[in-house]
Amino acid sequence: SQFSIYPNPAKNEATFNFHLSEGSQVSLNILDMNGRMITQLVDEYYQQGNYSFKYNVRDLSAGIYFATFITGNKSSLQRFVITR
């Protein structure tokens, strides 16, 4: 699977893109700098393919956040920045 965030840094909205080479349970979470979960964007099974989710970041404070992307037994952590 492949995972990306655009734009980074984000001001109003961030787009989370991912590709699955096979069907899998997917979990996509936003964490603050201390590792606390802010929100869970995705937690369901997806078929093979490309997916994109837009997330409104206007309600979050400016700063550094992390996105965790988990599929099956693989995980990815990406840092992203929110600016004002």
C-alpha cells in the first residue's frame, strides 16, 4: 500500500491518498504531537484500488500532527503541518 498527504503544509483542507494492491482493513487516524488521537478518518475494509479523503483542518490549531495509516499488518506514520 502507498500513502500520501497533500498539501503539506495544509491551511484549510488536507487530502489523504492511498493505494491498496489488495483488499484490506484500513485504519487512518490523526494524532497530535503527544500521540493522542484527534480523529479516526477511516476504519473499514477496502477493496484493491486508489482512494482519497479530504479532511477539513480549520478546527485544528496550527502545528505539527501525525497521520497513521494501517493496513493488515503494515503501518505508516507521516508528519504533516497545519498553518494559518
